[in-house]
Amino acid sequence: MQNPWQRHMETQPVGRLVLSDEAISLAELQSSAFYDDVLRPQNVAHNGMMVLAARNNFRAAFNMCRRARRGTFDSDELRLLEWLSPHLCQSVTLGFRIDGYLAMQQAAFNVLDRLADGVVVLDRKGRVLFANAAAHRMAEEGVLRLHQSIGTHSPAHSQRLSELIRVALEGAAGGSMSVPCQLDGRLLTILVSSIRGKNLGRLSDAGVKDAAVLLFVVDPANRRSLPLGQIMDAYGLTHAEARVALAVSSGITIQETAQSLNLSPNTIKTHLPRRICAASSPRRRPVARPSSPRYSR
């Protein structure tokens, strides 16, 4: 069974109002299987149609169907539909863009869940809003407590962490501390940073409201790397930029990064401020360490 209306609209430009009688006469339509099986049960005989978007093999269309007894559209109704045309097209385009942004944001959170480092987002009251898979594993190992507030298995370390969080909530740069793993005693590093500017909007758009503090829990013994393709897709980086991002995320110096990637230090410096640090993850904000040449998460 063929839909003659749809077949006709496949060749029409975006935004043009097309009446069904232009595609096929009512008499010819009523003799088709499409009319018998689809239109007649709904008592539909006329249609005002418009292509709202066309991308490759995908087309989105608007249809306003009418019963036979009402007849075709009059001049006032046609003017109204033509006046609505640009607004309908714009709304569909906006919908596509919003879907694309949401997909990119979800990809970014998927990347966070694949990181070897723990990532925790806190609200303005220090409560846990988000914790990635690595952070939950660290909680199972006894490194962290992830209930409403965050802490460690040690009261002394928990007090130190609370102080760093308090400082970050007040808008300062935050800081870092070490905490031993309860299972084997290995030291992990916790980096605490306030969230500001564009990163607040990004997290809010992704459904994480009132984000105020970001924590990274780094296990030097577990430096599993992410596939470059995931970094490129999630943050819009080129292949070269993604390689630099992964290299500097391990905390090595610019010189060491350049040597490991067979690039010049100037190339690394160019990538860092212009693209990688401006990408959509707050993970790329370096913790303030004036005396250290190393880039941290």
C-alpha cells in the first residue's frame, strides 16, 4: 500500500504549504487502498501538508487533516498556515539542536563513568549530587563514604576533606589531600575545586542542579586510559587534542607530555588553553598550584 501524499511530499522543499488536491485528486485518492484502509475509517479526505525539516533520508512534516464534509481549506486558513510555516520549521530545527546537545551531555557523563578516577559533584550544602562508577567502587573499598555528604573511613581525613569543601564552597580554589585506602593502605589523592562560570550551566543543563564543588579521587596505581574516540565525541576534540588531553590528565609535565607524544612543548601549550581546557568538562580546570608546573585534573 502506497501513501500518495507522502510520496508527493518527498520532493517538496522545506516550508512550502501543499494542499492534498495538488498531490492527487480526491476522486483518484478515494479509489486507492490507502484511502480505504487509512483515511476512510477516520473520515479524512483533505490535508494541508508542509515539510518542516529534511536531512539526508529523513524528513519531518506537518499535516492538518480535514473531513470530506468540511471541504478544502479556504483563503483565510491558507494564510494562517503560511504565516505559521517559518515558526513550525524553526521549532523543529530547535528541537533537533536540543536533542543534539542532550546527546553530547549524556556522552560526557558516559565518559565520566569510564574514567579510572573518581568524580563526585556536590551541591551548595555539600551533598552528593553525582558520583561516577569509579567513585562508587572506591566507596565499596572503604576509601569514601557516599551518602548525603561525602567523607572517608578516617575521622581525621574526613575533617580535612570537609575543610577543603568548605573553602571551595566559599569560592576559593580548593586544594588537595591524600587519603589511605582501607584495604591495602595505598595513598589516593583527592582534588577539590569550586565550580564556576560556564561549567555551572553545563551541569545544570545536564540535569545536575545546584552544583558547587567538584572532587577528583586519583588512584596512581590505576591509570587505565579511555579510548580516544569517546573523548573526541564527548568533548568535540580532534584526535591530536584528545591525545594531549589523556596525556596531561595523568599529571605529567608539559615537557614529559611532549616527549611521550613526539610533539613540541609549544604544540602542547597551544592545545591546552585553546581547546582542551575550554572543552565541556570541568575536569579540565587545573587546581591552583602556583609553585607546580604540573597540570592536574
